[in-house]
Amino acid sequence: MYDVVIVGAGVIGCAVARELSKYQLSVCVVERESDVCEGTSKANSAIIHAGFDCVPGTLKAKLNVRGSKLLPELSKLLDFEFKNNGAFVLCFDKEQIGGLEELCERGKANGVDGVRVISGDEARAMEPALTDDVVAALYAPTSGIVCPFGMTIALAENAVKNGVEFRLSTEVKGIKKTDGSFTVLTEKGELEARIVINAAGVYADKIHSMVSNEKLSIIPRRGEYMLLDKDAGCLVSHTIFQQPTKMGKGILVTPTVHGNLLLGPTADDIEDKEDTATTRQGLDKVRQMAGLSVKGIPFNKTITGFAGLRAVGDTHDFIIGECKDCKGFIDVAGIESPGLSSAPAIGEYVAEIVGSIITLEKKETFYAVRKGITRMAELNPEEKNRMIARDPAYGTIVCRCEGITEGEIKEAVERPLGATTLDGVKRRTRAGMGRCQAGFCSPKTMAVIAEKLGIGIGDVKKNGCYESEVGEDA
Amino acid sequence: MREFELVIIGGGPAGMAAAIAAKENGIDDIVILERDTQLGGILNQCIHNGFGLHTFKEELTGPEYAERYAAKVYELGIHFELGAMVMDISKDKEITVISRTHGAETIRAKAIVLAMGCRERPRGALGIPGFRPQGVYTAGTAQKLVNCEGVIPGKEVVILGSGDIGLIMARRMTLEGAKVKAVVELAPYSSGLKRNIVQCLDDYGIPLMLSHTVVDIKGKRKLEGVFVAAVDEKNRPIEGTEEYFPCDTLLLSCGLIPENELSRSAGVELSPLTNGPTVDESLETSIEGVFACGNVLHVHDLVDFVSEEASRAGKNAADYIKGKPASPGVPLDVKPGNGVRYTVPSRLYTESADDGVHIRFRVTGVFKGASIVVSSGDNELLRRKGRIFVPSEMLDVVVKKENLELASGEIEVRIEEASV
């Protein structure tokens, strides 16, 4: 019997798990995919929002502002990439400047530091690539960018270090409420739990309806993105939003923590919760709208396009709380934007709810610090040579675009919750995430994974679970 | 800090030929830095024949062609280091390199030959919408998997792009038992060599769909199929022409990009037309003592031309090290005119040309019965009529020294179309 079973190993499930691992609880995270960070958490804008956008008094406002304040420190403790780069919201129409002022007031009401409205010229002085059409901008100095994979994996690894169990490649098929506890039915057997936390992203409605008659609906809202080469990453230094208008929320242009340029997202409500395909129309829209904000975007430097699904609830706010008709079952649902920014605060908030159900006692020893995979490219020559002397694999560059060594890839597959797929290695090390998009490094990376898993190189997968494959064939 | 007179970056066909030429011209203090575990570069995965017809007057496989040069490298005692990845080149020719054997170190060079080759254009750069499943590979990655790792990526294949590697892989996959359903090409003509279309597609009954492209990719985890559509003259897909091809493998052969991140770090001027360094007739880049050759300079279709070009770069690097004075005067710009996409070199010193100057270029479309004309002002320096010129075949003309003396201002290379 676990004290808590968490369904879903996205950034929310992992943030909650890490927070609960501070207490004397047995916690298990169940995830249908073969890795953490496989859903919405892996395909989003990677922004830590300042918090000016949320309606004051909502959970979103409270948790966003709290989350963004926790992030800088958390990124240091858990060794993932975060940068406080500041953001603009651009206004292209003098008539609309009032809207910016409103946004600014909202930010102040939410407790966001330093937000102010500036002129188009002031904005261009700070960010020269902005187009001449910008008449005014809201400036939010506390806005930041993060590596969403790095953050989710760091939270998960630290949770493991503090005793949380992860069951990957394990889909939840049903949940039965019995007296005072739950039976979670999975494709790999049953788990008993006193508390179940639903962090299933776009599938949170499905998990919710396993135990509750209350209506909860999640609509997947697809967002398409384009990612440009690092050559283009220095075009802007801030995150650049467009003022929401009747025409929609606009398209952002932002550098990533790794120095690429990210454009997107579109916003299309769809039905299929698996439909992460990009479309010609979507990518065309991204190109066209991004060009309104920033001059001279070198679209020919595009290295990839992708789409993510935001889990949009029907309340315009996060849906977080114990289910009224099912005590001990906690929904953490409808975590659309600013979900990534709020994640650490959601962890705290959910821990409070758990504490209202069962008594929480702090562990004597909690390991708050986690060290990430070696980043050879960031080491000085002496440090590099120390690593190579220890293991020559750190002297072999496998991914030439990102300068990733065999040693780093070995670390990625050998860690707890290690990568088992090419995509898993990519999210942990960036091998394959550069301008050639894994053209050169795939065969070598496949060989490292194959050796670790004891399978043939040809059996190494780009994504997905190995067991289900066997099941399909059987 | 280790110092070498000549550092050659890349041990493929270009790097080996440059090293051999430099050695034969009196330079002993050479190192070839090769990132892979053997010399030869991409030739090692090109196990088909057709290499060396110009150089050796016989048909060799890629590894055999590489071996001829590697043997010469051993024979001449040229020093090379494997598993050595160059991370950075500074403006003053300090090279940061990382390897298992020497760790992270900085090497100083008197002269450098850039011979890093090229990479394939990935899917993202093509903007093909759809899912991102397993089963989408660049043709060269698939070639490496099949020929070096013994892994067959799939059984039902569609190939986008008719570049030479795509054509070669159409045959290769067929020979390995896969069904290649179509080779789909955006342009109204193939971007591969004619002989490859005949030997790799026609001989196996594989259809080549010109003026078509892949417009959607299906399958969330594993590739299930692709939609192919016809395109109009502006390369826009024509609605209603979509055809679905179930497949588990999509290979991309949609162009090669010279790999010049290191050149950029050194501050070498790059040409937007070739994506390679701009060079003069001695293959020297905008930085004195830094030369470039092979696919890092411009994408070649025949390795024989790579070797020839690299030999010149190696010899010129040797001359530079031996203290040959810099070319006198101001270089003339060499410009692509009608029907010409780029020229290498893009500038030349007429006085320092030994006997003649190679100008290499590609045409922008298919020209039948047309003439290549090299001119400067009113003076025609060269005229050559040809049966057919196609973009897939790099053209090479040699302008004689006495004709170069007529040049002033700038030199233009153009195609004069046959009058209808």
C-alpha cells in the first residue's frame, strides 16, 4: 500500500512527487510512456511567465507568481537550465495601448515586480530587432526561460533520490475506490493507495471519471512551433509576446536557454488527444505572425517544427483539489499555460491538500540538491581533461552539432530513470537536437542505448515503450 | 601547446588529398584531425561502385577509393589523429580539439586546410508538416545504418528528394529486400546524376515523381505513411492531387549543406550562394593561410573533383608555409551571370595564376545545346558549347593564363542559351 499514487510523470506529476518526497510518505508515480516528460511538458513555449497575464484572485495568478519566484533557486538546487531574460508584450495599435495598461495593472495586482509600459522606441532600444510597427510594449523584467525537459527530469530524479518510485510504461486502466483506499488497475497489475493524485494532463478527465461522477472536461488545444538554428538565437534576447486581440493571443518569439530561436504557438482546439502533428497552415501562420514582431527572422535556419497539446479545462483556471464525491482523490487538472511556471508552486499547493487528508511529517534527511548530467561544453579545459582522464568516453564527441560526448550519453542511459530511447537521450543531453537533427549521431547513440539495454542496434526506438511492442506482436 | 605547420581538419577524401599534396610539396609537419575512427569520411559508407573513373580510370567502391588515398597517407608517413573533434578555430589559427587520446587541447597552426565536408538537410529545414515518428531518416543516416551497422530501417520506403544519396539508397534498400514505392522530387528535374537515375531507379522499376512533394507524415510513434502531392510552378502543393503511400520509412535526400560552423568561428567569410567559404584561385579563404576544399567549400557530385581540388589546396597551403609572397594587386570578382548559381572561386588574382585557373559552378536549370561563356567587360575569356547542362552536375572550366590577362574589373560566368 502506497500512501500516494500519482498518475502522470509530466512536470506537474514530477513536481508534486518531489514535493511529497520531503515527507515520510511512500509515493509512486505511474506513467504510461517509457519516460518522464513525454506529453505537454515536452512541447511548449518553455517560458517562466512573470504572472501579469492571469486574472487576479485565480489559482493561476497565485501559483504562477509563486512558481516563478521559486524557479531561480530551484534551478540551481536541481541543476537545470533557467535564465531570467525578461519579456515584452507588443502593442501594434495606438488604440490598444489601454489594454497594455490594464495588463500592467493586473500584473501589479498579482504581485509581479517591475512591470511597466514603455514606448515603441524604448522597446526597440532594448531589443533592436523589433519591427517599426511596435507602438508600445509592456516590459516584464522577471519573465524567464527554462529547459522544460531539464526541469521535469531534474524534479523526477530528485524525487527518486528521495525515495519516490516510478513505474514507467505502465498505463492506468481503471481506479477502484474501496473503504479508505484505492486500487489502481494498470496493465501491469494493481497498486493500492491511500491517496491518488491525477496529473494526467490531457487525459486528466479520463482518469477523473474513473472515480467521480462530477463533470470534468479537458480539451486539447494544439500549439505548433518552429525551432531555428543557434545562428538565429541571438536575434532577440527577450521573450516577445504579442498583445492579445480579437484576432487571438498572438505568436511569441523567444530565445531558448540553449540559444535557439523559438516561434509559436498556434492555438487550435482539437478532439484527438494524440494529435501532435504540425500542419502546413499552422506553420505558415507561425511564420507570418512572428514576422509582425521581429524583423529579419531567418526562416531558412529552421531546424524543426513540433506541436504540443495544452490541457484546457472548462473553468478558465487550474482545477486543483480533492474531488468532492471521492475523498482522497486529488485532481491536478487543466494545467494549461502558465502550468510550467506554476509547477513548483503546484507541488507545494498539492502537498498542502495531501496534508489536509493525512498527517505529513518531514523526513529527517531530504536531499534537496541534484546534480545533472555533465555538460562538457561548459567545462574549462582543465575540467574537461579531468573528465577525459577518468573516462575517455568524455573525449569522444558523438553529437557534433551540440558538442555532446559519448560520456554524457552514457550518463543519460545509466542514471536512475535513464533514457531508453533516442528521444530520451536527446531531452537529457541535447544529442540530436542540433542543426543536423540527429543525422550524424543517431547510429552511435543507438549503439550506446543498445549496449545498455542488451538489445540490437536495430531494435532501439526513437520513442515509446519496448514492452508494448512485444504485446502488439504477440 | 602543440604546433604544426599545417593542420588539416577532416580526414575524408579532401583532407587526405590535401595532406598528400602538401607533403609532396615539401611540408613534413602536418597533422590530419579526423573525428571518426578511421580515415575516409563518408566514403566509408558508400559501398557502391562508380568512384575513381577520372582519377584512376577504373570503377572503385567508396571504401576502395578512400583506401588508395589512405595507403598513400601511411606510405608518406603523414601524421593523423582519429577520434579528434575540432571544436573551435580562432582568428589567429589556434585550434581547440577534443579527443580520447589528447583530451581537450589547443593546437597552433601556421596554415589550415578546412576539409570538414557537408551534412544533409534535415526534415525540419524542409518544413514538412505532420507527426515526428520513428522511420524518418536522412538518406545518409540510413546508408550508415545499412552499410556500417547492418540495420535495415524498414520494409516499405518512400524517398523524398532525388539527390544522389537518395537514388543510391533506393537501390540499396531494394537489394536488401525493401519495397521502394517512389522517389518524390520537388523540382521538375532530378537533383541526382543521370547515371544514378538509370542504374538505381530505372533498372529496378522505381517510379520517379517529378514536381511532387511530401505534404503530410502520418503515424505518431512509428511512421505509417505519407501523403504526396503535385506542386505548381512555385512549388506550392496543388490541392486535390494528394496520394497516400503507406510506408514505414521515409528517406530524405533534399540537399547537402557545407558544414562551416568552424569556418564561422574562425571568422572566415562565407558565401550565401554556396554556404561555403569565399575563396580565390588558390582556394585561400578570407583569412590568410586558411584554405578550403571539397564539400565544405561547395557540394560536389564526384569525389574525383574533390580530390583534384584538395590537391590544389594542399599544394597552395605548402607554398604559403614556404613563404610564397601574397598575391599582388587587387583580386577580380568572379560573378555568376545568367543561368549560373555560384562560382568557385569568387575572386581571383590574375597575375598569380600559374598556367590556368579552374572555375567551378553549377547551373540554375536544365540547358540544352547552350554555351558556357566566361567574360570580362567586352572580352570573352572562354566559350564552351555543351549538349546539356544540368544542376546536378558541377561544371569545371579552365581559363587559360593568356586569356586571363584580358580580364579587368570583374569576370562573369554565364550560360548563353541556344537560340530557338
